[in-house]
Amino acid sequence: MAAAWASLVTTIALEMALPALLGHWVDLRLGSGPWLLLLGAVFGLTAGMWHLLRLTVKNTPRRGNSDSSGDRPDSTLRESENQDLQ
């Protein structure tokens, strides 16, 4: 479970940082000032926030649903462990 969450956190961090870094690199190559850096930063932050919101909605238990384990990344592992115990 920890590896799955670490992977998600790394993915979201890269989604936020890489577009700005790429924009900065292109700005240096073209001499276009900070415009592509700013565009990359806005795009990266938007993509990262969208991904975080999707992740939050996916992992938030629904009202009236007592078992929300099916929404979590480790749900398959838990289900197989429960079947082994029975």
C-alpha cells in the first residue's frame, strides 16, 4: 500500500513540476522570457490539482455505504486476504 501511495505522490509532483521546467528550458533556448515558464507552471498546477481532486473523490467514502474499501488502491489485497481467512 505504501508503494502505491508513494507512486501517486511522485506522479502528481512530476505533473506539477515538469511542465514549468520544460517551459523554462524552452524559454532559455528561444530567449522568449518567462512566458513559457508561466504557461507551463499554470498547466502543471492545473493538471496536478485535477489529479488530486480525482484521487480525493475516488477515495472518499460515499454516505450510506459502510464498506468503502473498494475505492482504495489496496482493496484487491484486502479482498484476497479476507477470502484466505474464511
